[in-house]
Amino acid sequence: MSAKLRIQDGNPVWLSPSIVPSKDIVVSPNSSPSLATINVNSNDVFVYVKVENTGTLDLGGCTCTSTGAWAIPSLFQGFLANPTATASQTRDGATFSASANGDSLSGAGINFWFGLSASGRRAWAWSPDGRSFAYAASPNGPDWFLTIVSLQNITRSDGSTVLKGHVAATASGLFAGSNPIQYWTNANFGWAGSKAVVASGAYAGGPGWTVSLACPEAPSPNVWENLFPVFPGEVEWALLVSPCGSVVAFAPKRLNSSAPPQTFFMVSTATATETQFRKNNAPTSISSTGANVSMTTTAHTANGVTVNTGNGTTVTVDDPDCTLVGGGIIIRVDRVKASTLPSANLGVLPVGTAVLGILQVGKNSWVKVPNQSGWANQSEKHWCLLAQAYTVDGATIPRPWNGQAANPPPFPIINETCAQRNIEISP
């Protein structure tokens, strides 16, 4: 395992495409900033630096501090089964209204029409953090259609945005009720933390237990679905949500010793796909040994989660919410007159620094570095931007170069965490 960062060099080396002076306010992960012309009076030109995590360790600082036992989903509380029944609930300025003429959600910037449920079977709930509203309805009883509406702008894991009052996720299915009158109830739906809604129940199309996980922060398609085989009296499944809500674990409860072996697995709410358990950053698996399964996060670190496999036996795995090292990533930009190259160690002027909170393995990010010292050109228009990346802790990835030292060494262009770009600063 190793921690690595890279700022890509250019061809030629002094024209790195990962260092771009720009006036853009925001840059999405899937685009590049537009190049800006710089003059000595520019006060709206930033420097964007693209940083890549090319190592095998996720870098950064954890943004969630919650620890403790992984909880089961919070079941929907709102429920109606009669087409003529009415209800009205308000939370944080948003109002849900149910009537015989159709159901709706309203509020400042929100005007959403769910329509009419001919069967009258409806269930609903706000997310625990109040950022989303989930609504399930059925036209005939066993069918169900789930809609999650954003109550605030939601940024998905791919950088796209779901605007307030718009659909963040949908799902549908078919449950088998215990009799033709009951069908499903609100107990078939629950918020898994605030990052997913789980719908589960007996499958109407045959034997099995069907589960759907709708994840508003995942890119489209943002629903994970599975049909589990049924082992009556032998295996049941517990759904457990991590304290920060980044994953939902499916924990098999082995009810007797003759039950077929089953393994734990997880689904990421950021991607709506299955993700592996890891131990010291290496993939691992967990098998059930009994009925009393549980998971507890003790620390946001490697081996920070204790898993009770069902009979009191415990194993530890890495925390999937936040197993990160380095405490954050610092991006620093300096500049020197191009005439000082290739050593770039004379007359160094600071541009600025910025901090990137989290950068996972294989990911990259454009980081905006503000210019805190202006663009005075000292009567020389040819300059070079020098960018470097290192971790806050100073140890995981040390700072490679200190241009503010009394006698700075040459800029280490061969270091992957360093790159340069020549620019012009016009009078």
C-alpha cells in the first residue's frame, strides 16, 4: 500500500495541462477550466490545479464524526390505505398534502404533484436530515412506485446537481401481501440514514425476498435491486446502515447450524452498487456464524469497524465511511520569472494555497487556488506557475519544496507531486 499524488506534467514540461489560470467560478469534475488572459490588474483570475490520487490509499480528512452501532432503517411513518383518506404534514417549510383528488408537495421553490393513487395505498416520510422527501403509492395494491423529491439542491457523487423540488430518485416493484386486502404497508419502506430509501418485502412473482435501494446522491441509474432466495427458519437478513450513511450492509442472520453459509455484503449509497469489505485496505469477506449479527464503528480508520458475525465471534474491518489518511491535501502555487528556469529558485512569489478534503484512489479533482498577492509583473511578462501537492499531516506525503526558504533548492520538477506552467502577465 502506498500514498501517491500527481500533478500531470506537460509536453513540453513547462506547459502542464493540470495548471490553468482561469476566471471560472466553479469547475465540474468532468470538465476543464477555461484559460484566462492575465494582466497586472486582474483580480478575478484564480489558478486551478488538477490533482490525481494515483496510489492505493484514500487520502484526506473524514467529514463525518458519527460512530457507534450500525442502525436499521427508519420505517416510513405516514400511511393511508383508503382512496378518500386525507392527510397534511409540514416540516421545515415543505407541506405534504394527501387527498382524494391527488397528493402533492409544496413550499418555497417546491411545487410537486404526485398524482392520484387509485388504490389509495400511500406511504411517505421525510429524510432524517430534512433534505429529501420520499413517497410510495400503488395503483392497484401490490404494485408500488417510489419517488424521492429533493427539498434542497443535492450534489451527486459524480458532481451533477439535483435542483430543489425535482425528482432525485425513483424505483418500483411488486410485493406479495399476506392476503389480497393487506398487500404492502409503510413497514415495507424505510430511510437508510438520509442517503437512501430501502423498499423490501416478499416478492409477488414467486418465492423470494425482494429489495430495492434508491440513492439520491448516486448518478443515474441510482437504484440497486436484488431478489434473495428464501430459507424459512434458517436464514434472515438484517439491513444495517453505517453511522455516516455511506453504505448499507446486508448481514445474514444464521438461525440454525444447518443453515446454508451466507456472506455479508454492502451497497454504497454514493454509487448504488455493491462494494467490498476491506481489512488494512485489502479486500476481505465475512461469513455469518449465528443469528445475533451486529456492526459497530469505533473509529474512522482501518480496522475501525467491529462485526459480530452472529454467535459472539467478532472480526474487524476498515471503516467504509471514512478510512482516509493524510488529514487533507494542500495545493500550493508559487510563481517565478521564467528567466529563472530551470532552477526556479530565485525571486519566488507566493500565489496561494487551498485544501482538498478527500481524494479517493483513482479519482482526480480540480482545486481552485485564490491569488492572494496580485499579479504584479515587475516589468517582466514571462512567468511560470509552480504547483505542488502534499498532505496536511506532513508525513503521508511530505511537502516537496519550500520556495520561501532563505536559499530554496531547485524546483523538483521530476517529482510527480510538482508541475509547472508558463504564463504571460501583461501590463
